Amino acid sequence: MRIDNIKLKIGESEEKLKRIAEEKLKGECGYLRILKKSLDARNKGDIRWVYSVEASRRPPEVLRENTEKTRRPEKKIVIVGSGPAGLFCALRLIERGFSPVILERGGDVDARAAQNERFFREHILDENTNVQFGEGGAGTFSDGKLNTQTHTPLNAKVTEGFIRFGAPEEIAYLSKPHIGSDNLKKIVKRMRAHIEASGGRVYFNTLFCGLTMRGGAVFSVSAKDVKSGEVREFPCDALVLAIGHSSRDTFSLLKENGFAMEQRAFAVGARIEHLQEKIGFSQYYVWHKSLPPADYKLVSHVGGRSAFTFCMCPGGYVMPSSSEREGVVTNGMSNYARNGVNANSALLVQIERADYDRGDLLDGVRFQREIERAAYRMAGSTYAAPVQRVEDFFAGRESKAFGEVLPSYAAGSAMCDLNRLFPAVVRGQMAAAIKDMGRRLAGFDHPDALLTAPETRFSSPVRILRGQDLESVTHGGVYPCGEGCGYSGGIMSSAADGLRVAEAIFARFAF
């Protein structure tokens, strides 16, 4: 029996769910599973948790999917990138009997963490091992949010996969599930250990640098050891490009090799920080230990084009996320507990083709890069980030002192006037959006709210075209996959696309 719309008061024990189920079943409840749990805070005087559950007198029989390996001629599958798309593609291919090879330009997750700390402290950037590149992809140093606007049965497979490797089981039923960056680091290591124990191989510090085609299909892949410079050839029957949205050098390489690509919509802006307790009061009006750190999602169309918040990190931090020399990039992250002092979110403005297009496929990359390099120079050429109080941003003046919100950006900050950083259409839309959003979320436009810039890596500015069989329309046996190739946006949809591509490869070779 499925039972929907069960409401519990804040602080009520979930044991009450079983008693409610027994009333519905008119007998003992031997099995209860939470299907969905969400917070209804519309009535600030009566905030409730809302549940959907399934219950029965006896546990149901568990049906397991048959993913037994089948014998087939050995096929060499190479995956470029070990983010969610690449990892989940590899995991599914292993279930289908293949032994994939993963080429990852960055280091393993422990090397990434150490290098990131060095970058934050000494401002020494490694262009291959950083917040964007390395084991687990950019998502490893984020909040681990599993929100998605896509609806596919593959989402459940992704959730099951994360739980299998150590994610909290609640991600299967929370309406806004998240794993936390601290948990993600452990999970991706377990995924890699399983891949290698099952016959797959993972090569770190190995940069994809070319491919050879024969008879219209991929034949081999070239990859360079980023430390020694040695180039190695990998035989390849199918190549998965799970390269991530920041692989700009790979975009250029693919363009030079004649891949069909197109420009894609993207957005730029800044991170906006508030005190988390103020966001909580605006959303709940009360405090209770069982309430989760409050979040928000806002969209504004005031000013002529869309502006929106993205990747909101309750109790989180603004992350130094540069992957190119002399460029500043920000992102947001939070750990599982979400217990930091500040809340932060990207505040982004939709960029239209007319804003950047000069006739080259990679003009979107150029547009992003120009903002990143201007931010680097503006803040003193040290990888510190330019910051500004919202009140000063409205007034068009450089901030002189912080108010109640202190920056969480770990690589240092410099007070600047962000009006000099962004094109007029971006700064005007940001200002209009902040005021508009402040009318719907009290305190969003607080004078001391802090802008840290720039946020430029919302999405890939290009798409590598693929057909219904998920292969590149110009290069046989090559499978563009995930966020970097323009087919997903976030951890959940990227991982699901990895599963989708794995099934396409299985269908191609199975007989």
C-alpha cells in the first residue's frame, strides 16, 4: 500500500509513520519504506514534514536486475574523464562485461585535496589537478546536490549507485537530496576501487591529446602524461568523451579534428553570500534542531532577460575554482552537515549569442575567459577574488569594509567595484534581479550581502553533436557524454547520461 501526504510536526518521531501505516493496513506493519520526504514551510506557524511511504504486512520479494556478464569478443572501451558521467558509464560497462579504461587528466581525490589546499594557501595553480579536474570531476568539490529537472528511470539507478558506495540512504527519498563534498571524496574512491577490482583501469595525470580514425571509426587514442610529457597510445573500439564543462583545450582539439559542434547557451555572474541564520529566519521564522539549513531558488525576469540563482549551498563556502593560469573562477560547496556560517549561491544572467558571437565556434569560451582574466587583474593578480557589498554594487562604488557577511573564499579577496568587471547587460540585470529577489526573499538584497566574482562555469558553451545512437555524427565509435559535451547539467543528469551511453555501447557490441 502506498500512503501519501502524511504530515508530521517538526520534532515528531518518524516512528509515528509506522503507527499510521498500521491503521491503514488494519494490522501489523512488517515493512515500511519512505518514498519521499519534503518540508512544507508555506505556513510559517505550522511547518511540517510531508511523507509518502509504502507499507505492507510482510516485506515484498526483492527482484534483482540481471546484469550478468555475457561473453563477447574483447572490446577496448576508453573513457576520457572521471566525473559522474565517466564513473557511472564505467560502472555500467563493467556490469555488462566490459573492462573500460579511464583517462583522467587530474590526480586522484587525495592529490586533488592536497593541491587545492596548496593553491588556496600559496596561489600556485596546477592546470590539470584542481577543483575542476581530477578524480570525481568538479562535482567532488561541490555540495553533491542530486536535484535534477530531468525525469528518467535512470535517476533511480544513479541514486542506488551512490548509496551502494556509501552515500546516505536518505538521498533516495529526500525531495532535495545532497551528499556533501566530504562524503563525495570517499564515495568516488570506492567507485574507483571497484572499477579496478573488476578489471577496469584508471590512469591519473593522463591528458587526452588525440585520436586516430580508420574506416570512419575510432581506432586508437593518444594521451600524454602531464608530469613526464610521455605520450601513450591506447587501442580503442569505443571512445566516451566525458570531459566536463571546463575542458577548453579539449574543445579546441575536437574542433581541429573536425568534430561537428555547435554553440550553446550559458550564463555568467557572481556568488552571493548571506548569513545562513538570516536565510533560515526568512524561510522559517523559527528555529528547531530538526529543521534543515534553509535554501532557496529564485528566478527574475525584471530587466529584459532571465537571471536566476543556481547551486545554492546552505552553510557552505565559495570555492576558488580556477583551471587556467591568470584567471579567477568561483563555485560553491558545502559539506554534508551544511554547518558553515554563510549561505551562498550563484547569481547568474543568461548570455545570448549576440553578446559574444564574433563568428568562431569557441567565442563563448573567449567571453568567459575574458571575464576570468579581468577578475584576476582586478583583484591584484594573485588568484584572490574581487568582492563587493551589495549596497556598494548598487551605488557603483568600491567597497571599503565588510559588514555582517565575511567572505568564505579561501584564496583571499580584494574589495573592488564589480560594475567594472561585467558587461553592462550583465551588471544591470544582476542589480535588477537582486532587488526583485529581495521582494520575495526577505534579506536577499541586504546591504551587507556579499558578491564574489566571477561565476563563469555554469555550463559548457559548446555542444558536441551526437545522433540517436549517441555516437558523434562525424566520428564513428565516439560517444560525447555528460555536461562538458552539452548533454546534462549537474551530478544527477551527468551520471544518468553516463549510464545511457554505456547501454548504447552495450547494444552496439552485444550479439
